[in-house]
Amino acid sequence: MSFVPHTDAEQQEMLRLIGVSDIEELLSTIPESVRLRKPLHLPQALSEFEVLRELEALSAQNASVDQVISFQGAGAYDHFIPSAISSIISRSEFTTAYTPYQPEVSQGTLQSMYEYQSMICELTGMDVANASMYDCGSALAEACLMAAGDTGRDEILIAGKVHPLYLEIVRTYTHGQGIQMRVIQHRDGASSIADVDSALSENTAAVIIQQPNFFGIIEDAEQIVKRAHDAGALAIMVIDPISLGIMKSPGEQGADVVVGEGQGLGIPLSMGGPYLGIFAVREALIRKMPGRMAGMTVDVEGNRGFVMALQTREQHIRREKATSNICTNEGLMMLAATVYLSLIGPEGLKEVATLSLQKSHYLADRITTIRGFQLKYQEPFFKEFLVDTPLPATEIIYRLSQKGVLPGIDISSLDPEETGLLIAVTEKRTRAELDRFVELLRAL
């Protein structure tokens, strides 16, 4: 460890003070299964010029959604982003702002948090929202930990088809916490109420339902929420915020906790991030909610001001009272979503959702006229649907990508138990683009 500036004598003194004989003993808590027992092979160092050339060559292999027609989805969608968003959030007051440990100094930052929270509450029909999480996966994982802590129970039920990558994050968070995850398999693409009933028990802390689900199918969420409540469990709903332009809000459907991916609200795809985790709860859970929450008040002179109302991080309050160790929020992405919702308004969001719905159904109807292509599930869907194909999905993706069309996602790459092409359609797709996609599939 030549880059460590401590002498051998200093290292030995530190080891002696903590009661450890050597560095190997210090590292003994790291599981053997993840330790590298051979030298790490690193290539020869490059000069600055060589590094720049290497990065430029790698960057040239990428294609933006401005260069191709994208039908990819599975949590990250090619929605239109008003140009005003980047102009506003690029202002130095926003891009360089940091909420200090005396947060009331940053009134502008706190106001943007408060306005975002207000919009999310209006959108979801919930009582309280935090100032965002990292992404939907981390928000869902935090929701599961919160549910277990609130109910004192140790089992989480996953109803129907929830995004597999979100569940991987949940498993990582709950590993070692004594929380068990139990997946209730879908029937024909959607949850079975009878299966949920039979799976619920006195150990169930929460039931997770994704609406629309991973296949894009609209679930009977209200019935699942009711069953969860009857068993004394919380109902966690995973949402696509765009869908709330035309669908009943989670609050109207009885959800206790709402999480979602906010990428569709004016945030670029950006090869997978940074994104935005939406998190909202009913008022009874406000002190169990992770992350930060800004509030509005008045000072001694009656002037309006914004404050950091809750910070349930263990560094800010007594450890035994803390609910999470999440340290921050996606502030700039939160601001982008706030600007997006402000720009398009309720009617604009309704139009985005309606166009996505109509265009996806138009495309599905056209695709199913092609020999060998059919919808895998016949349930109602929002803007995404799964198609059985006569050729492997990977081959279709490769061949159409050569023609400037990203036809969707090979669902087996995310869920090995499923096969088919998962296709998403947003308001951006024109009829000409939809028809071209159909003709390319027909020509395979």
C-alpha cells in the first residue's frame, strides 16, 4: 500500500491501539467469498492525451434517443423533455447549491423541496412526501424496511409482477435484517387475489403491488390493498407517475406507501441515471419515513420561511430513533421533475398519459396482425406490453437496431423465467414511426 502516507511504525501503533495484530486480522470481517487472493491486474498507465482518445472512442459507440427511435422501457422511458428544464436547472444557484447542516440558510433549496413534495402529494393523493430518494429501487427497499419497523413483522409479500431489478435492491437492503421476501407468482400477467389471500399471514408486514406492473398491465390494486389491510399489513404501491395523469391515484386506491421512478418527469435517460425515487406516505407514517422533508412556516416577524422539518437519518437524531441512514436526495433531478410538472400542468400530464396509452394500443393492434407475433397476456395495459415473437427477442433487437430502431427489451435479460419482447410507447412516437416499426417487424 505504497500510496498510504503512514510509516510502518505508525501503522503498528494504530493496530496496537485497536487490539489487532496485523492488517490481515483487520480485514478478517470481509467474507472470504468476495476477497481477491491474487494480484489485481491493471494495464499500463496512459497519458492524458491517450485517456482522452480512449474515452472519445468509447463515447462514439453510444447513440442517443435523438438518433434512434426507441421503444425501450422497463422503468426508463423516452418521454419528451421541455427545453426550459435544462435551462432552469443549469442556473448556478441550483447546480452548485448544497443544503448545509444549517439548512435554513438555503431558502431557495428548501423551497424547491417543498414545492416538489407538494406536487408529489397532489399527484399521488398521499398526505406527505419526502424530498426524493435515489431511484425507485432504493425507495422500494426503504419502504420495506419502514413497513417491517412499523408493524413489527418480518415478511414482505410481492404480489404479481414487480420490476425484477427493484426486487434485487430490496433483497440487498433486507439481507441480514431478518426480513423474508415472498413472491406471489402472477397468473396470465396479473396478480391473483385468491393467491394473495392465501399468502397473507400474521407475519406479513407489507404487500407490494406495482401499478401498472412490470409487464405494463393494470392491476386490481384496490382489492389487493384491501386484503393487505384486512390482514393488518401495509400496502406499498409502485407507480409510474405519468400514468397518474389518467389513472386513479394510489391514495384513492388506499395505499399506505407510494414509491415510483420519476425519470419520466423531465429527466434524461442518461444511460441509466441519475434518476429520481418518489416516496410518499399517509400521515400516520410521517415519523417513520426515511430521508428529508422540508416544511413551510413563519418567523418571529411573520415572514414566510422554509425549514428542514424532518431528517430521520441517524447522524441527525438519536440512533435508536433513526429510521434510515440515507444521507441525501436527488436534488437536481427533484428540481427537474418540479419544473416539468409546473410547465405541463395537470392537463399536460393527462395529455402525455393519454397519448402514451393510445399509441401503445395502436402499435399493439398493428403488431398482432403480423404472423407469429401476439400479445403474451390479454389483460388491459397502459403504455407497455409484452409480445411473443417468432424469432428470439435478441435477434430482433440486433437486426432492428441496425436500422435505427430500438424495438424493446428482451425480457429474459431481466427475468429469466419470462420470454418475449417488452415494448414501450410514449407520447413522442409519431404514427410514421409506429408504422415503420411494424413494417420492419413484418420484413423479418
